[in-house]
Amino acid sequence: MAEHIIELKGVTKYFGENLIIDNVSFYVNKGEFITFLGPSGCGKTTTLRMIAGFELPTSGQILLSGKDISALPPNKRPVNTVFQRYALFPHFNVFENIAFGLKCKRVINTYRNDKGEEYTKKEKLTKKEIAEKVKKALEIVDLEGFEKRSISTLSGGQQQRVAIARAIVNEPEILLLDEPLGALDLKMRKEMQIELKKMHDRLGITFIYVTHDQEEALTMSDTIVVMSDGVVQQIGTPTKIYNEPANTFVADFIGESNIFSGTVVGKKKVKFCGKTFDCVDDFDVNELVDIVVRPEDVKMVSPEEGTLKGEVISVVFKGIHYEITVQVGKYEVVIQSTESREVGEKIGLNVAPDGIHLMKPKYTTNVFDGVITKHNTVEFANGEFECDVTQLYPGSYIDEEEYLITKEGEKIDLTGTEVRVEVGLYDISISDDEDAGGTTGHIISIIYKGDHYRVIVRTGDSDEDEDFVFATEDLWNENDYVSVIIPKEKIKLSLKPKAKEDQE
Amino acid sequence: MKLPRFSRKTLCIPYAVFLVFFVIIPMCVIIFYAFTDRDMHFSFSNFLQFFSDPTKLSTIVYSIVISLITTVICLVIAYPVALILARSKLKKKFVILMLFVLPMWINFVLRVNALRELFNLLSQAEALAWLESANIFKTIVGMVYDFLPFMILPLYTTMLKIDDSLYEASADLGGNAFTTFFRITLPLSMPGIMSGVTMVFLPSMTNYVVSDMLGNAKVTIIGKFISDYFGNDWHMGSMIALVLLIIVFASTLLSGGLNSDENVRGTNL
């Protein structure tokens, strides 16, 4: 087993009231090229900054080769960072920038005195040693002879190389790279990706790389850590993450994908888009599942041979392949193929069993904690909804004074009763009229699932936010401000165990 | 009919008029007076007299020393304040900055007057009776009080422009607080120091209102000297003014030259 050079144990980070990193644990093997991948604001940079020492975790431990370094300041950690916007010192030239770390360094040299006893001394590196190391670092990044150049005369790509040289010259145990290629143009970025990868192979030190670019992550990494909302979604090799995404978020974020909702109908048989397919994942029969099919795994055949039949509705040339969208009943399927088809053509579609990936759905219903108010409405998720409280007590009804009368004729005032509120995925709708629903919030995620969108609306402030997950056929935009509408009869209430006891 | 073309250059006219009447002509008059004697004949006598008169030379040295002390005190007070303010993440730091700058908005003579009354009041107390005759001390306190904002502002704006990631990079590369300050913070705030020093040093050489009011007219700085001469000897007065101008010009050139050499970002206010 490889040595764990860095290990995070239950690391949590708050900025003020905001939870940025939520109980994250993982380890990094020595010599590995590991990438933190996720959309902006997912906490990947904060995680990196905690490893560098710029931020301290609110709780949890960061272990370096088994030693807890959580509280060490950055200058005491054997890690170096390549910053997002390089952070080169503008008043130094290239040589002075790269030599900065070496000049701060003290090495322990062993000497022998007259009597032959050994003694050690902490010493600075000599000028000659520094010059040699700088020269070597510049060779590694292909900038020989740039020592005397001032930073402002360098291009973005050259500054990038200086930033890398400045970090690796210190021979750190771990090199941290915070979206280092973000400011470069596409061609430059591709070249640097390959060079970084080569550099990693040559230097043999551990690289921790942060990016939001999934292609970059797939190209360069040995291991990818997919993050979202301060939580690790999946850790694995690029192949594993691409072929076997752990959930719809990962599937949607990495590469193109068709995501469907379906049901397991038999042993290794799954039904979606109205047809039954063979698959390789073994789930319990009748279980609801999310299904991911990569566009390149959909094969186009003649209408008679295809399990699915549909009509081509769009064809887009993408350079290496065509992206073809096919309407299958009410579902849309995206296909990538080197062959083209005509718009309007009727075709059949097949998916091989190993092209169908099943996942346990993250959301099947929405569950909230709620409280019954004076007027027999229920308060939850930062809003107030009308509901049918009689369902809490079978056979009960509401009298004229708005009291609940149970089957036995007992009068109960429900005000303040804590309840569990359950709302199904298909029972929620949203409106851009703010007063139309019981609560309001912003759309934080939209994932297309073939025939509908899976939308998540987040209500309330950051410290007490609640998410609604539901399916809709309408397309909304992320960040839209909407109100959430739930029909009275679709709100399922149940008494919490404690509340039940009190009532009895 | 062709309308007269209104070009952007036309907008310069008001300033050009101002420049001619209030800068160029007075300047010529000063040079003229400096190099003529009482009979309006060309002469170097003022020049020679100035540099052979020990009182005049010592007044210049004396002014420079007082200005230097003022500048150093201002810098020592302003630097940490500006640094803390620029680096703090306080949302209200603008308010704190305003508190330092606010006195600038109150009439200068009023403030100096108030300070004098305060000193008078304090010197009533037996323990502080020495204040009565501590003219130089009072002058310097007055100048520091007056010119401190001019030191804080350029320092603050320069430090604000230093990217936080540079401090992080220094720490990341193994630099401790000491290294980071002397190798990153100080050199990068140099433009601010330079403009702050210029903005405090030069006025405190010539601003004799403070020395007059707080120093019981016992502290004679160069500005006071010039104004005294203009009472009866315009020729000598002009010569001293010209010498002062050259000193000011030389020192500006010196600090300006340093700025462009150092390839640093920052502003010169």
C-alpha cells in the first residue's frame, strides 16, 4: 500500500456562519497527481488553502505523513503553492523571485571539529548553491537565461512557468496548484497540461491540482476528487469517474450524459424511456434508479433493429464527431457519433448493457421539519403552506373554531405541533410570481433527465437554507428567483415521535 | 456659415491663463528680483550675500531638521496604521480612515489656534509648566498633527494595491513575518512612503503659521524668513524663495527618480 502523504480527517470549515467544507475526509498517496474538481464555490480551493496553511480548519485534522499539521503556519509546511494569478513579486526579477524560498531556507550541515566530534549547524544556502538551484529550476520550466528579466516583461505563459519554478525549486513534498492554467488561452493551456504532467513524472513529487475544467482533470490526474457544495461526491481514477459516476451530479459534471429516471424490473434489467434494457449493475427489483448513458454509448441503427425508435431533431458538427439529438417519444437522447444523420430521419437506437450505468437516486422525496401554526397551516422550509391537518389523526375533522376534533371527539389545539413534512418529487411546481407559493428561493441546480428537468430550489438564508427537489418539464435558469407551490393535498404530514408522545 | 470649431484644446485656455498669470509671471518676477539690487541693476550680490551669511544658512539647516523630525514622526505613526487598515478585512475600515483624514476638513488656522489654547491650558498645570517655553516641541507637535493625514493617505492607497496573495506567497515559500515585511511589504509600499514623505517634508519646511502660533515666534523656519524679508527687502526675499524652490525641486526629483527606478506598482498622490 502506498504511503498516505496527506490525509484529511473530518475536516469542516466555516467562514463566519457559512459552511464551506462539510466533514471532508480523504487521503492522497505519495507521488500521486490528484485533482480537486468541482464547480466554483464547491470548496475545492478552500481545501487546497487549508493544506497550504492559509486557512485553518474549523474542526478536523490534516495529517502530513501521519503528523498533524492542522495548526502549522504556511512557512513551516513542506508544501509550496502555484497561485491562481501567479502572485509573483513585482519588484523582483525572475532570479530573485525563484531564489526567495531558497534564501528563507536553513539547512542543517554536519561538521567535524578538531577533536573529531561531529556537530551540526543551521546554515543558509550559499550564493553559489542558490544560483545553481535556480538555474536548474529554470531549465525544468524551459526558461533558461531568463534570470535577469523583470516580471512585467514576461508573457502570461512565462509568468506561469516562473511561478512553477519558484515553487518546485524548494523541493516541496507536495506541490499545490490552484487553477494555474485558468488565465492562459486554450492552446497554451493544452501545452502546459502536457508539460505539467511530464514535470510530475520527472520530479516524482505529489501534485495536488485544483480545477473546474473537467477535461483538464481527466487529462492530467491519477485520481480525481469530485466536490460539490463542500462535500466530496466521488473519488476515483478518471476512467472510473467517467464510466461509473457515483451520482447524477458527477455524471452531469463530468462529460456529456443522458440522465434518465427508471425502475429496476428484473435481475440486471432496467426500464427507462418506456423500454426494458439489459444492464450490468445489480439492483433490487422495483427500486427507483437514476440511469446515465454517455452519448458515445448510444448506437444508431435502422428503426426496425432499435430498442428505441425516434426522430432526429438536431445535428451539430463538433469537429471530431456529430452531436445528434433524437426525440424518442417524450424523451430527448443525445448521441455522439462519427456518422451523420439527416434532421427528420427516423432511426432506431440501441445501448449495450455496459453503456447503461445505474445509480441510486439522491432524492426520492423531500423531507422537512415543520410546525403547525394557529390557522392549521404548516410552517417549513422558510415558508408557510396550507395543508390538511386531519391526516395526522385518522377520522378527525376541523370544527368552526378551527380546532381539530379527533374520531373520539377530543378537541386538540395543534398550534406549535412539530411534524415531519414529506413532499414528492412530482408534487412541486414553481412560479416566478413571488406571492404564488408558500416560500421563495433561488434555483441552484438544473439537470436534464431526458424528458424533464430535475430542479433544486434553495430557500432561506445560508445558515438555515432548505432545498426543494422536484421534476418539471419547463426549462428555468439557474439563479432564477421563484416561489414554490405545493397543492394542499400533496403535503404529507406525520407526527414526530416526541410530538406523538406529548399528544398521547 | 462655418461654426467655430470647438476642440478639446480650447478647454485648456482657462488653465493656460491661470498658468501665465499666477505661475510664469510671478516666477519671472522672483527671478528678476533675486538677481537685481535696490537700484534694479543686475547683480549677484543677493546670491553671494545669502551664501556668506551664517544666519541664513543656519535657518535653512534648522528648517530642514525640523521638517525631517516631523516627517519621521509622521511616518512612524502613519505606517502601522495604514498597514493595519489596508490589510484588515473590516467592513468599516473606511470610517476609521475618515477619522484620521477628517481634521483636514477643518480650517487649518482654527486647528492650530485650538492646539495653542490647549497647550496654554496644559502649561497651567505645574507638572507641565515646561510646555510654556518648549517652542520647538510644540511646533513639531503642531506640524505632525497637521500633516499626518497627508502621510496616511498615500501609504494606505499604495498598501491597498498590494495583492494579498503576495503575502501568502512569501509565507508559502518559507518567509516568516520579519522576512515578509522587509522583503515584500516595505519595498512594495515604497512609492507610498515616497509620496507621503514629499507631501509632509516640503510643506513643513515652509509652513510658518504653525511655528509662529505654537512656537511663540521663537522658531524661525525658512518660510517665516522669506515673509520677513518681503517686508523691506524684496530682493533678498526673492533670492531665499528661489533657493528654497531649488531645494524643493531637487528633493522631488530625487524621490521621483527613485520611484521610476523601482519597478513597483503604486500611486504617487
